[in-house]
Amino acid sequence: MTNTQAQTKTNYEDTDGVYIVVPAFNEEKTVSEVIEKISKKGYHVVVVNDGSVDTTLKCAKESQIKYPNNIIIVSHVINRGLGAALKTGMNTALKHNAKYIVTFDADGQHEVEDIKKVCFPLKQGQVEAVIGARPFEDMPRSKNFANTMMNLLTLIFYRVKVKDSQSGLRAFSADAASKIDVVSQGYGVSSEFIKEIKLNKISVGEVTITTIYTPETQEKGTNLMVGLKIMFQMILDLFRF
């Protein structure tokens, strides 16, 4: 076996059965770099083009040509929202016999090396779900406040205490992923994941991850208006428990 073959084998052994779900809506600036970095590590990538009106789908297809054995592309004809895109991606991964499923944002805010970190507790059988917790001290002040409030609301409404309820980097065993049914269209899906984890009695852990802040990533995520919408949805959920 050559050194190259040995290195490739090692990469694939480490990534065996791990599927990365990348929802993408108008992410033409970053989607290619993100999914190619993931593919280089040997992971399987499920890109969900959620009705993008820019060149996101074209970019994803060009990357798929480079990594035909790693990248799967699924498209929604219209924009159905983040929750629907994640659900489509997770269901696609399960159909391909995924052992572990990781959700990963397409805007470049996540570090690919953190995939290994969130999967480790699953592979060790410690928990069934892992949330990648961003260090709040590194967040811009407005995001720090909004995410702190969402953690508090998650504790109040769902009685689940987590360090980062709004993180987009999460990992699930296949069994746990099959139980989760998210429907929120926007960023409320992050809190909905916490709700589903509680309802389905899924054991959960957290690991600290790195967040890459750029002008694009800072424009997205939880702000005051988003937080109010999520809180309203949480109030409605109280009547469903």
C-alpha cells in the first residue's frame, strides 16, 4: 500500500458512515468552498439547495464533479425554509444508511475540524446527540445578548439547559435523527431541535467549537426580531406538550 493509499484509507475509516447535511439558500459565495473542504476529509455531504435564486445549485454541481463519490445534491423547487431543508437532508442521509448525521451551515462559519469533535461522543456511545457550543465571549455583543436570551427561553419553555441552543452545528446518531421531526421555517428550527430532543428522550451532550465570524455570517442568525418570533412559537408549543 502506498503512502497516499494509506492516508486515504485512514481518512475514510475516521469518516465512515458520517453524513454532513448542508442546507443552502443563496449561498453562492461560500457553498463550494464549504462542501469541498468537507469532502476532502472523506465525509459524505448532502447539500440541500433550498430554492436558491442565485448560482448556489450551479456551484454545488461543479463541486460534485470534483467529488462525485462524496457529494449528494437535493433541491427544493421553492424556498421552504431552514427546517424543511434540514429535514430533507437528514432523511436523505438516512436513506443512504448514514450512521451519524451532522448539520453544518453553508455560510462558512463552522470549522470542518469540529465535525470530528461533535461526532466523537456519539462514536463512544456516550450520548445520542451533540450540540457544538460556540464560545459566547468570542461573539459580537449583539449576538451574545440574543443567544443568551434564547438559552434562557429554551430553559424556561423546554426545561433543557444547554450552552448554545442556537448552534447550527449538531450531530446525531442515525437512531436519534430518525426520531426528530422539525418543521420551523426559519432560525426557530434550532430551538425546535432542543424540543425534539426532549420529547424523544434523546441523550444530549455539548462540545466547544470554533466559529468563524465574517460580515456574511454576522448578518445571519438570531437577532431581536428572530428571537421574538421564536419565543412566540415556544409559547404555542406549550399547548402541545
